[in-house]
Amino acid sequence: MEPDILITDTLLLPDPGRNTLLPTGCVAIRKGTITYAGPMNNYGSQRAKHTINGRGMLTMPGLVNLHGHAPMTLFRGLADDLELTDWLGNHIFPAEANHVNPEMVYWCSTLAAAEMILSGTTTTADGYFFETEVARAFADAGLRAVAAQGIIDFPAPGVPDPKNNIEAAASFINEWQGKNPLIKPALFAHSPYTCSNATLQKAKQLAREYNVQLYIHVAETEHEISIIQESLGRTPIQHLHALGILDTETICVHCVWADHDDMDILAGQGSPVILCPQSNLKLASGMADLPAMLAHEVSAGLGTDGCASNNSLDMFREMDVCAKVQKLHKLDPVAIPAKTILAMATTDGASISGFPGHAGVLLPGQPADIILIDLQQSHLTPLYTPDLLVYAASGADVRTVIIDGRLVLEQGGLLTININKTLDRVRTMALAVQ
Ligand SMILES: [Zn+2]
């Protein structure tokens, strides 16, 4: 059968975690699925409806950004260089109370989707309020996304009475479950210090009832450890475990202060961890011990976190920082190899995201989530190994992006997002913020 898209004559990186480059490769895509990925001379002569000349390009699986708060693009650069509780309590929460509404969420999420697609992210996991507007923005952009409705025991955008937070989350899941194959609804409980035990348990019960993931910020700061320790006599991760919340569908974000006992719990329950190193660096929260987590067989993915605490959604930057900061943290240049970071941002991340059959590799039968990187550039020359993608590439090197077999970025041009209209809308909203 004739492929819809054929990428020809490209340097192929089919499985970034295994780090093997294949020169003169080609990839065929039909009905959203990869039908061939391998040497061009084994492909034959079948033509496609659309051919992409991959010469001078590296073709690899799209990146997976597993933690973000897309609408927070509006707050990019609004309150930098502050301590976490001051940043949240005196700047971010008040800005959210005044400026978050469905229209803001839609346009600022569209801006986030543009930034992610332009920098090679094809799958993301998001958690916020008015999440239905995030989901709608991502669906319109053609981005693959886990969209998680926020749950917190304070008045929140769209949920003025926290007594209704579980009900609001249930109606979000009802609205999106089974609606669009690229959008997977989920829940996002803000943290163990902003959600009561009852809220956490109800959220998990709802997640189990609907078979959706539950994301939660946990063990992010030393302060969080001390307040949970003082009130409950255990670590935040022990606390979640005692509440019966940890399992393979509970995704623990940050875990900066997870100790070895916590890592045993996470590994035993199969709960994945998402590291957000740039957010942790900027807020000086500390640094998760990734080598120890991997030694405990905790599965780990990578995320940028929201724009206000990073301030970028570029996963190439995140990979670079993650690899280097772990080396510094351990004072050991071999602590984490680049290919482990590449795997976290592709294959491991895809598996944690939980889309059925999505393994983050370029193999027949896989969903066609593919990016092409321009190698005709000084900073990417020479290219001996894919490690260079971690240590020298940037999101701006991405030229073409395909998600689920659909071209969303071609030769640097966004095909699903009106970028000028989006920039105008967000700039206009920003005038009211300052
Ligand atoms: Zn976050």
C-alpha cells in the first residue's frame, strides 16, 4: 500500500536509548503508523503521497515532556529569582487568581503547544485548571498529550469552592475520555501539602474508577519534607504510600528529596518519577539523585515544568542540563551517560505517558511521532554519536515534526497553529498582567 509520507535519505536514530545511528535511512508512514524504518536500499521503490527529503537531517522519535502547566506561558519571566513559597504565594497564586480564565488557558496553551512542537516535543503531560481548554488547544495543535485536571484544597481557577474539586475533575474526565486518541485525560493533585488526605484518596479513587493516571508534585523541597515530617512523622512519599495512593498509574513529579527508602517504595509500587531539573535549579529546590533512582529501578522521565519556573519548554535544554547537573551533583562525569537522558526523553517517557503501543521508537507498527533535525549547522558538526543531541543541539534545530502521522511542522513552519494570532493574543493578555 502506498505510504502517506516517506522520509528519504536521512540519518536515522530509530531507538535513542540504544544510540545506534543508521546512515541513508528512510521511514514510511501510513494511516498514522510507521510501516518501515530502516536502510533506504532495502525499502524498494514504492512512492508516497508526500515525500520529505531527509538529506542533511537526523530523523528520530519525537521528544516526550512529561511535566508542564501549559497556560503558565503567560507568566514566563513575570517573577524570576524568588524563593519557592514567596514565588508561589505572593506572585504565582495571585496572578492565577486574577488572570486565569478559559480564554487565557486556551491561547496560552496554544502558545505552549507551538513552543513544544517547534522544539521537537510530540508528547506532553500537563496539569492545570480549566484543563478542558488545555486539552482543546493541544487537540487543535495536533499534539499528543496527557491532560490532567488540577485538584487542590484552595479556591482555584474554575473551581472556586474546593469542596467541588473532585466533581470538577470527574466531569473533565467524562468529557475527554475516548474523545480524541491523542488526548488522554488524567488527574493532577497539586501536592501532599496542598491536598488533604481525604482529597488525595478521593482523587486516587476517581483515577482508579476511570483508569486514568494521577500526577502529583512530591518531595519537591526540603521545606515540604519538614512540614510533612513534623505533622505526620513520615516522608511525603511514605505518606502517599500509607494512603494507598502509589501504584504504576501514580506519577510522582520532582522527588528531589526522595531518600533511598522512598526509592524502594517507588520501585516496589512501580510509580514513575518525573525529573524537572531546570525548575529545581531555578527555584534552588535541590537535585534529585537520578543514578540512585535508576539503581533502585525506579522508572524516570523528564519534564520542563511550567514556563514560570524554567522559563523554557525546550526539551533539548532540559536534557543537556539534566545530564550535566547530575554529573556535578555526584562529582562524577560518568554518573549518567547522555544516552540514558535521551532514553528518558523518548522511549522511557513514551512508556510512562501510557498511550497504548507508544514506545517512543521508530519501528514498524509504532505511532508516527517523528522529528527531523537540521545537521547542516556548525554546532552539530561533526556528529560522531547521538550524545551531541544532548550536549549541543537545541530546539531551534528542529525543522519538521510529525505527530500520529500528521505533519504539524514542515521546514520550520507551523501547520496547525496560527502563530502570529497566538503571539498577539498572549501579548495583549500580558499587558493586563503587569
Ligand atoms: Zn509542576
